[in-house]
Amino acid sequence: MITAVLIVLGLCLGSFVNALVWRLHEQSKSPSKQSKKIAKRDLSIVSGRSICTDCGHILAWQDLIPLVSWVSLGGKCRYCRKPISWQYPAVELATALLFVGSYHYWPHGFDAQGNSLFIFWLIFLVGFMAMTVYDLRWYLLPDKLVYPLLYLATAQVLMLAVIFDGGLAAIEEALLGLMFAGGTFYLLYQVSKGKWIGGGDVKLGFVLGLIVGGPMAALLMLFIASCMGTLVAIPLLLAGKAKRSTRLPFGPFLIGATIVVYLFGASIITWYKRQIGV
């Protein structure tokens, strides 16, 4: 039952992610660069109606059923018949899978503290998906997505410290994670003068370090993200589809590594310590 609820919730919030990302990007455009059909619509995330991103037609309820509508329409808009990007069902499905996977591999139990952390985590996942899509499409991590996650991560730390008696230890762990992850990226940004990583990656590093908490978890996150980036970059270079100067968005690798560390990091760190006899 819980799995079914999480699937439906994930699909719905994945649909929200698609709308959120597109609207944020349209809002960032100057009016002269917006399509006239789009510009006259309300692009507010709160009050704006769902529309076709090509023709600007307001969508009916039967066009908005996550995954089902895309399949039933054959991946095309009901009104202008232009193709609807595969991004939409992919994000909806990926969000649902992350929700279900997190539930089945949740490392914190489901007592009062574990349930609270799980709710925070589902919200983090929605933000992660939005930043991943935005960074993949436009090579940018907008402050309107990064800062809300920073505030939420801070609220989570305070909750652990005050409500669940984590005290100063919980705050110290979170700050160490923030300094190790964000500090490393800030240093790389300063040394390369922004050529190796962008300012958005630095801000995201601070947020993700705060979420995973602790120096070991932060370093593991950076290591896994670097491995993911290398595994993607090398085949592209060998196939001639990328050059040394080709930009690769690093945000998705950081986010993917964060998910791995948050769910499996404790087990990985314990295994590593055994290997080195610590």
C-alpha cells in the first residue's frame, strides 16, 4: 500500500518538477525572447495554468495525468500535435522510482525521527530532480532552486538538534559536511577562476554537504561524483562526441552521489573501514 502511494506521489511530483523547471526558465527570459503564445499566459508557479510549451494552449485535466496522458496521446500535444519531449514521462517515472527505492532502502528506520527525515528526504528528491533537469538542459543551477534546499537542509539540522536531542553534535556534523563539500568546490572555483566548475556547483556543494553531514560522508560524495563524471566523460572523449573543452554539467553527478551516500553511505564507510583495519 505504501509503495503504491509513493508511486502515485512520485509521478505527480515528477509532473510538478517538469512544470516548475520550464516555468522558471521561461520567467528568466526577457519578454522579447518569449513566444507570443507563451508570453501572454500566466507563468506563475502558484497560479499559472498548465499549458503546451509549443502552442501555449491551456491543457485539460485529461492531458495532465502523469505518464498516462503522454502514452495515450502518443507523445504529442492534443492541440498542435507537436511532439512532447520524452523528458516529461522520464522525470515522472524517475521521481516515482526514487521515492519507492528510498522507502525500501531507508537507513534511518521509521520511528518518529526516521519518519520526519523521510518526509524531508522526499522533498529533497523533488528539488534534486528539478536541479538535475535544469542543469542538463541549460547548464545552470538557479538560485531559486538551490536556496530553498539550503533553507530546508538547515531546518532539518535544527530539527535533529532540538526536537530529537541531537544537540551540538548534530550541528557540528552538518557543518563539517558543509565545509568539506562546499569548501572543496569553493577552492576549485577560485583556483580555476570558474573554468573547472561553476558558481552554482559551489552553492550546491554547500547544500549537499549539509544534507549528508560529516567529513567522511562529504568526501565519499565528492569521490563518487567524480567517478560518475569520469565514467561519462571518458567514453564521450573516446567516441569523439566531446572535447577537453566540452562543458559537462556536474550538478547531476553531485546529486546522484548524494542519493547514494544518503541511502548507502553508512554501509559503504563501515565496509571501507574494515578493509583498512580501522
